[in-house]
Amino acid sequence: MCIITFYGKQYLSMKILLSKIMYEHNLSIRQVALICGLSPATIQKVMKEGSNPTIRTLAMISKGLKVPITDLFDLEE
């Protein structure tokens, strides 16, 4: 499991969580891109380890997938 530590709190990487959401909804990168109004390249960038997507991109993914933006991050305490 890839975990990112930020200000003493640990988060699962965006790649793992977005992949999980895509798996649960049986969606491909291309389908997510179409649903969210983003390019497949942008979705691939977001899924890369160490990516730093903008709030706008995260909001578009959240809205497109109909999940709270907080579902794109997983806090491990």
C-alpha cells in the first residue's frame, strides 16, 4: 500500500483510491475522462505516483464520478 504523509497525517495515494473507484464502477481511464470532461492524459497524470492535481481537476473528477471530493483521499490514522 502506498501511503503519503502530509503534516503528520497519512493518506493513501490518489492512484490507489481513483483505481478503486474506477474498479467499483467498472470504468476505464477513457470512460472516466469522458464522464469528467477531462482528457485521458489528465486522468493518467492524476493516477501517477507523486501527482499534484489542481483543485479544479479534483472537483471535476468528484463531480463526474458523483463521489464526494473527500473520497479521492483516504486518511489513515
